[in-house]
Amino acid sequence: MVLFRCTPALVVLTVGFALVANAQNEKTFPTDAEIKLVLTQTERAIQQYKPLIDMEAAHLGEDGADTIAHDRQVVSGLETAIKAFKGKPQGFNGPLGFAFFEWLDDASRNAALCAGGSSNQAMSEMIAANKDGAESLLRLAQSCAGMSALIYTVNENAGSLYQRYVAAEQELAEQAAEVAQKCTDILKKNSASPKK
């Protein structure tokens, strides 16, 4: 009687056959090209967003120091992640990818807050008959609203990629658990067989 052993080669073959059989239904991890596209989109958006933060800082003065510091911290986090992912795009498929997604969400929300706050300040300037100040704040509000929409779109792209990563990771874990269970069943069956 030939006993089968659950060896690494058997595991690789079993996983290989399972992967081929399920190839059409299998979820895929984000590719380097897809990740690099999101990085490029983010980088361009951030380069447009940074001058708006400077304009907002000029309008808010000392009253908005905490707000501006938070905006700059979010941008810094995104820039750090972009540098890290450029060297190793698959790093997106992990915890830093989720942090990247959260920073994009924060940046979009911060730009929306800039739009709302600038609009409110513009109304105050209009009431105070400061036409130039009101116009400047309205331009900032419009720019921040547009920036919020742009970053939100990039964030949706990053979120979609991250969801794919999570789904593919879960599928891979389920396949590994199935293979481990098959190996366990084979070992149990072989150890229960009477030996001659």
C-alpha cells in the first residue's frame, strides 16, 4: 500500500491545480501599473492642493494654525506614501495602503472644509463691504471645492484598488485553509489505516 504524504510539493501542486481551476473566478491583486496610476493621480492632485493650503493659511492667519497644520500633515503623509510606493508598488497591498486611502479621504474632507469656511468668510467680507477680500475668498472657496472633488475621485480609485486587495487576500487565505484541511484529512486517513 502506498501512503501519500502531505509534502510541500503536494501542497504546491494542489494549490496550483486549484488556482488553474478557479482562474476565471479568482479575484486579483492590484497590479503595479494600477497602483502607479493612482500614485500619479494623487501626486498631481497634491501639487495642486498645496498652494490652496498656503492661500487658506494666509486668509485664516493665526486662527487657523491648527487646521493648516493638520492639512500639511495629511499632505506630508501622502507624499511619504507616494515615495514608498514608487519604490515598491506592492506595498500598497497592506496596512500602508489603508493609511494612504485614509489620508486621501482626510485631504478631500479638508478641502471641502476649506471651501465651506472660505464661503462663510466671503459672506462676512461682503457684509463688511470688503469687495476685494470677498472675491478672493470666493475664488479660494471654488478652488477648494474643485480640489475636494478631484481628491475624492482619486480616493475612490484608491479605495477600489484596496477593496480588490482585501478580497484577493481573503480568497487566498480561504484557498490556503482548504489545502491545509485536505492535507490534514489525508494525514488522518493515512494514520488511521492499518499497517501491514
